[in-house]
Amino acid sequence: MSELRRKLEDFKTRVSSNLTIYGAKNVFSQIDSTFKGLKILGQVNSPDYVGIYDIIETATFAEVFLKLDCKSSLLSLSEDVVVRYCSDCREDMIKENLITYFYLGDMVLARVTVVNEGLHINRCQFNTKMVLSSDNKNVIVIPFQEED
């Protein structure tokens, strides 16, 4: 897991606004069709950096975000950040058999799972009561801005 965290730091500004999840067939072996033409109303500015958090105790999404004291609710990850992250960290995600959640804004999450040595990406609604089990290898990737 430390390798995955190290790669995130390299991830600070490497984004390209023309990458889409639906178009990333070289990164994902299965893509939820609802990503086609995805329009999210979250903040258009890319975050300064993203944080990755392992879920080490069973909790709901609401509990996780409260524990993180997360002020990123106004920020969202763009599709290009999700694609680039999954591309850069693909081998680690597969090796660790991670379930990774990305907050896209407007209460929408991208959920990436490992199936048959490939990455599958699905769209799901943020549900404050949804339980993230510590028995699974759940990871949340959220955006942050530098504090002034």
C-alpha cells in the first residue's frame, strides 16, 4: 500500500482535460455505460492534490467523511484524474485487490474493482448509510485544495 501512496504524490498536477472514463478502454476492462457523456456539476478546477485513505474499520460513508474532517465536499475529481490515477496505479490496485472509490461530485462516485486481473469501473450514488467493510480492501480517493 505504501507504493500506491507514493505514486499519488507524483499525481499532483499531471492531468489532461480530454481524458474520459468512457474512452479509457485501455485502462479499464469493463466500463459502466452510464459514464458515456457523463456531466458532473462539481467544481471544474482540479484539486491541488488527492488523498488516499484505507478503510481500516467498518464504517458508513458518512462516518468516514466525518473522521476525515473532509472539507472537499465542494470539490470533485475530474474524469481525467480518475483515469490517470487508475492507469498509473493499475498494477498496485490489481496486486492488492483494492476496491477504490472516487468522488466525482453531485453525490456520484466511481467504484473501481478488480475482476480477473482487470479493472472494472461502475458509477454509483453516494449513500451516507452505505457500509464500507474493513474486511474488504476499501480505499477512498478524495480531492483537496491547499489551505490559504
